[in-house]
Amino acid sequence: MTKFLMVDVESVNSNVPRSEFSESDLNMIADMILNSGGIVKPLVLKKTGFEKYEVVNGHFEYHAAVRASEKNSIAGEMVNALIISPEKEEAILKQTAALRGVEFSNQPVNPITQTTNLESSRIANLELRLEKQLNDFRSELAQERERVENKLNKIQSQIPKQIRPLDVFNTLSLSELTLRLVNAGFSNQTATKVTESVEKERNKKPFASLNDVVARVKITSGKRQVKGITSDKMIAIIDSWSRTLFT
């Protein structure tokens, strides 16, 4: 019994390795298969199991169909085939061999046509290789651009950002502000007192200016309240902070 079916390429196997055929030829025929919607010459298959088949004739066409499936898994998923029963296998093989011989012996020989076809095939193969190289170059260029952008973003993230002295008093945490005051020349005890006063005052209302900081920040000295930061001391703080970049 012999019947035509559309079968899944993945369900077919060939005992002739793909390496026996030219990859450029397989690529060219694969593109033609995708463009035309299938192979012109059906595969001759025999069943080896449940929805499993082996190529009896058409090994090149099979590998070209596999390449088409690799390029487009949806369009190249199915392949048309002639399924033969085991008892017909020998007769089918004899027929296909005879047909190949007759076809070859009756084909007119035209040197000009042969040369033209050979040149066309070479040009097509060259175009495919150039297109592949161009696509590979575009992919490498896109990857390199992404690597450069990532490096630039990383470098930019590591560059300290300057903030205004007024923002320091309005936004920094107590520990950070205390450290900056100590770096500006305050003792640890005085810096702690000033920071506590800054926190208390900015919770009431953000400081409007550095003069506002001088006017509102008070600390206890002995039994009286004094300015936590004098005008001269504020100048010294700004001078100290201006010599370093801080975040």
C-alpha cells in the first residue's frame, strides 16, 4: 500500500548524514522550499514506528527540508511525502533508480545553459554567504554598542554627584551630616549637638538659605543657648566641602 501524506519533519530520519551534501546547496534549496511552500519532489518514506519514518529516497531533499525548518520552524514544519509499505520498498527503489537513469540519459546537453546555471548557482551561493556575513556583522555591532553603553552607564553611576550645601542641611541623615561636620573641623560632641538641632529645625520647616541655618540652629553651652554654626564657621564649612565631591 502506498499513500501521500504531510508529515512532520521532526518525525523523519535519514541514514545518509547531512555532511554528505553541500551546506550552500542545502541553504539554497531550503530558501526555495520556504518560498514555494514545500518541496516539489515528495520524499519517499517507510514507516519505522508510531509516526516515525525513514527516508528511502530523497535524502538530499530531506536534509534541505530540515534546513528549511531550522530557518522557519512554522513554515518548514511539514513536508509532503510518499509513504510505502515494507513489501513495496524494493520495487520503489528500483523504480526511482530507473527514473533517475532515464531522466539523466534523456536530458539535452547544452554547454551554454550548463555554464549559465553553474554561474547562477555560484552567484546565489555568494549572495547567501555575503548576507550571512552582513547579518553576523550587524549582530556583533549591536552587541558591541550594548557593551559600550553598559560601560558608560556604569562609569556614570560611579561619578560622585555634587549637591548644594543647603541641601546637605535639609536632606542628609544625622549620621552623614555629623560626619561631614567633623570633616569640616567640628568636634564629635559639637557636631552631634549641631546635627540634632538641625534635625529638630528642619522637621519644623526646611531651611530657606544658609543664613537661615545660622539663625535657627542653636546648641546648649553651659546654661545658655548659643549659635550652633556662626557665620564664620559656615564659611569654613562651605570652603571645606567645596574641596571635595560628595553625594
